[in-house]
Amino acid sequence: MRLPRSAAGWTIAVFGLLALVLGLVGLIRPETLLRLLGFEVIAAGDRASGDYTRTYIAASSMAAVNMGVYYLVAAHTEWRAFFRFTVIFRLVTFSVFSTLVLTGSAPGKFFGVALWEGLGAVATGVGLWLDARRVKVTPTSPATGAVRSPTDAGR
């Protein structure tokens, strides 16, 4: 796999790698992920009947693994439409997760997840903005001067 070719691509790759790794942590050591997120860890024998916390963590973790792979593929292919799409929905996620913390529905430590989403969205947005302003020029011939590079197409 080649390295990202743009600032926005790097932000997507970093987020994808973190999502993949944290998803794997949740699948292998769910109690570690729960502690990291600020949730109380209850031993399996002490859980109430009908408590599906571990099932939900496994499902969420698998979704994170999948999302991490999607993001890494998008970074690898420089799928800029995907980059733009993530900015919007990561800001929505920031808003929802922040609301959960502010209303007491989630522990304060969970705000770290909201912050991760919000800062990631801003970083990708800034990366897209910087990439759009960076013009790559490649010479063609003395008669025609210079043209924009094919990698700038679609920006």
C-alpha cells in the first residue's frame, strides 16, 4: 500500500488506522476498550440477565474494523468525495456524542471520542482546503507553457 499523496489523505489514513486498531482492541479485549471509553467494567458473572454490553461492544468493534479498512482504502485511492463526506458526518457524530456526555447519558471520558471525531473532521476539512490551494504545475512544451497535473483533477 502506498502512502497518502495529500494532506487530507493523511488525515483519513490516520483515522482509519486508529479505527482499525481500536476495533481490534474491542474484539480481543472488550474490557480494555470499555475502560478507555470511561465505562464501568462489570465481570461477566455479575452482569444482569439481558445485559448485552459485550455483544454490543463486539458489534461496534467489528464496525470500527470495517470502517478503518474503508478509510484506509479511501486514503490509498485518494477518494476525495469520500474525504468530503466524512467531514460532514464526523461533525454530526461529534455533536451527537457531545450531547450524550452533556445530558449525562455517557460518562465524561466519552467526550474524548466526540473530540476525536470533531478534531478529525476539522483536520480533514483543513487538509482538503490546503490541497485545493496547492497547484501542481508540470511543464508540457515551450509552446504551450504549463498545465495542471492530472492528480489535481476533481479538486
